[in-house]
Amino acid sequence: MARVQDSGVTDMAGKEIGRNRDSLESILIESIHTLVYEKDINTALNRFLQTICGYYQAERAYIFEMDEKRRSADNTFEWCAEGIRPEKDKLQGVPIEVLANWMKKFREVGEFYIAVLEEDVPHDRADFEILKAQGITSLMAAPLLRDNEIVGFLGVDNPVRHAGDIALLRSVADFVTADLEKRRLIEELRQVGCIDMLTGLKNRNEYIRRFNELKQIKPDTLGVTFIDINGLKLINDTYGHERGDAVIRETAECIKKLAQGKAYRIGGDEFIVLWEGIGEEEFNENVEKMRAEFKVEHEYSIAMGNIWQKGDIDIEKQVKQADASMYAAKQAHYQNKNYDRRKRR
């Protein structure tokens, strides 16, 4: 059974308790100041964890966030003492069942303290194996609550000083939760700012951002697909813009089937797909599958231009080539349409 300790160190002389209390108060003030006044939330949380790690002389200080949809927890922030191996990347998507005993303690007592791993945690439990593999012999953790629901926890591994005194973790938990909530809201706003509201694809702003990044990093291979809807103006004029919007959404759904996360709506009826790090054969297969998707449509068609390159990538030149190829396909479409009309006369 994990041991839950009362805050404070009760077995020390009064003078020593006073010094610890002063230390706790100064660390608490420093931690809250960092979380409240540091403008960049990621920087604030990392600096805060560094302070916590130093206070406890711990090997690691970290934050886990719960993902209710996936029924798992992710180690989203971590600070390691010098010489300590980071574990964050290994602790993503931890099944909620593994943390069942922790969640129970958080709900019943409020904190979780393992004084001696080998004695406090049954060896057949999944969390024992995870902790032992990381070289953890003791740890302390406090829940992060939002509307009385556990949304994560704050913890330290192998504390040398103030072991068992969870007062600091308990005191700062609400401030950490507030920063995580601000971070979540900022990310939601960023997502809204980069998503095209009509189609759900990435928008022109996000395309420009990624375009500029690719100019710098230059991937080994890059495929570009430029797509334009033929006859959208006629559809708008004949059936109204509501039908035109429906056609744009239908086009986006066809694109999403093969290029989710890679596609952008960059204009009224213009779309572009950036196939990063893809082989030529796979690129050509995806292009043909996309063409097949569009052949299922009804009163409209699309013009498509495709360019794939390997090495010495010049994305600006490549996009222009794909655009020119799309325009040629569009011109051919209208020429064929006019020829068909003349044949019918």
C-alpha cells in the first residue's frame, strides 16, 4: 500500500521546522510568480519544474495530463536533474488502467506517496514494472483538478530532501492546472486560426506558414498536387452559392480520404496537397486514387496538376509547376467542352 504523508516534517527540531517553512514559503512564492507572470506558458512550466526539482533535490519533476477520449495519460512536461536520463518520450499514452491505484489515492486522500517502491507497490502491478524500469525507488505526486475532476498530476521522482512533504505540490497544483488550461485554450485558438471553417482542411495562413518552413528545411522528397474545381462559377450562378459551397465541401472530402493533414484550401475553389517525404511510386498511386475519387462526382469536375521531386527541393518552383500543370488541365477541360458542344450542333 502506498504511504500517504501529512504535509510538514513533524519529527524535526522546532528550529529546523522554521527553516524548512521559510524555504517552502520562498519556493512557493517563486513557483507561483513563474506560473502567473511568465508570458510563455511552456517556458513557465519548465522553469517551474526546475524549481520543484531543486527544492526536493529530486531526479525528475514532471506533469502528466489525462486524455479521457483515449483513456490514457501523457507525460507532457519534464525536468531532469543533471546526469538523469529523460523518460518523457517513453511515457506517452500510458493506459488509464495502469494508473488505477494512483487515481484511487488521488480521489480518496488527495496525494500519492511511494516511500519505498519495493515495499509499497505489489510487484505484480503494471505500474511497479514501469517505475522500476525508470530506476524510481520513491516518488510523490499530487492531482491536478478541474471542476473536481482529475485532469492530470504533478510529481517528483526519488526526492532526497523534503521526502514525503507534499505541501509544495499540493499548494501549486491549482496554478499548474490554470496554466495547462490556458495552454489548451491557446492551442484551440491556434487550431481555429489555421483551419478553413467551410471544409475543415488547413487554411491559406497555415499553408503559407508550412510553405516557408519547407523553404528552409527542404525535405528529401516532395510531391505537390494542385486542384481547382471546374465550373464552380457556373454552379454558383445557376444554383446559388449554397450549392457552390456544397461542391467545395464535397471536393474537400475527396481530398481528405487520401491526404488528411497534408491538404490546404488556399482560395475559393483552389486546393493544394503537400506530400512530404513520399516516394515517387507512392505519390503516383495516391494521385491516381484521388483522380478515381473525383470521377464519382456529378455536375462538376476538377483540374489537377502534379509534380514530384527528389533532392534539391525548390518548393516555390515546384508549386508554380504544379499550378501551371493544373491550369493546362483546366484549359483542356474547357476546350473539350466547347468541342463537344460544336459536335452536338
